Amino acid sequence: MSRLRTLPDPDHLPALDPRFIIRRPAEGLGPMAPPPRILLLYGSLRERSFSRLAVEEAARLLQMFGAETRIFDPSDLPLPDQVAGDDHPAVAELREHAFWSEGQVWCSPERHGQITGIMKTQIDHLPLELKGKRPTQGRTLAVMQVSGGSQSFNAVNTLRLLGRWMRMFTIPNQSSVAMAYKEFDEAGRMRPSSYYDRIVDVMEELVRFTILTRPHAGQLVDRYSERKEKGVLGGVITPADNHISAALSRTA
């Protein structure tokens, strides 16, 4: 059983004006192959979840920009510590997708001025380290939120704090969609607006930062304290350093 959501109409972008699009926004910033791998998480289980709909719009844009995407469905994810040893297939799958990713998108509704429990549960199931590997360290991150009322930034501010704690490179741009129920049509597609344009901006920037940091990921996450803990002597950092490759979940 896969918990990845199928993206409906991946090539249909009705709110986008193609005249102003750069199909490969990261061209020249680093190696473009393989396609950047982006995991997208959303924070609501409602049938008409605006955070999920926003994530789907983001995934379509990422694919247009040349990325490979996965959207995780958290509907059967247990609470942290609810299952002994985190021995649950949904937890294992979430972590597998996190290890696969080079970048991530987190989108939460704002509820009572904060991110939702579903959003926090997914992040809480991603440990800083698991058997010598790190599911978030060194990866890029874009943060988004949807609100039922006026525009706010409480959720994205919290997601930024969490991204820093998880040792991720959170990009400067972000998206906050106010009165989200007005921004999506009956088919669940986002209407043309400045809010949609901002999501385009954010995904374009995420692809750029992911490609820009790709050749330097090993050096950017190398730490004295971890070298000391593992007994790795200092020297010139190379992409094949075993302790870095393991931390990034890459083959040495």
C-alpha cells in the first residue's frame, strides 16, 4: 500500500500565464540531472483540504520546472509514541520518502494561530538521525500556509523555526493564502490571483536553491562535532566522504 497521492491533472495549469514562465529556472546554477526530488507535506485531513489543494498546485509547478514530486498522505499516520518503536508502516513510508528527497514543501493550515497537529505529527516522525542517516539535514525547504481568515504568518513562522531545527535550508520566499475558501474553484483548482503567483515564485525559488546547493550538500552539512563523534579526522571534504554520504542518505 502506497501513501503517495496521485496528482490530478498534473499538466493542467489554468491560473498560470505561460508567457512569463522560465521552464528551467535553475539552468546554469548546478547539475540538472537527475531531476530534483521534492517531498510535499500538507496539514489537514478534510475531504476538501485547502493545504492539500495548495500542495497539489505546488507539485504541478515543480513538475513543470523539471522536478520529481511525491505528496504524502498522512491520513493513517499515528501520533508520535503511540506505536512502540514507531513500528508502523505509515511512519516507515514517510521516513523513506524523506530520505529520498532533496527538498521539501511543508504547507499547514493556521489553526488557533499555529500549525495543525497533523502537520506537527509528520515533522515529529522525522528524527534528526536514524541509524546514521538524517532524513532532513541538508535538504532545502519551502514553507506555505492557508488561512480561513485574513492573511497571517504564524504558521509559516513556526514552520521556519522547525526547518531550522531540522537542519534544513529554508528558502527566503514563502506563501500565505488568506481566506483560502475563496481562492479555489469547485474542482479544487486555484483561481488566478496574487496568492497563486506567489506560489509560483516560491516553487521557482525552491528549484533554484535545490540545484544551487546540490553540488555542495556534503560540505554544507559537515560538522566538527559529528566528525569528532565518529572519529573522522579533518581534511578536505569530498562528495564520497562516507559519514556525509550516510547522513544525506546517498551512496558513497
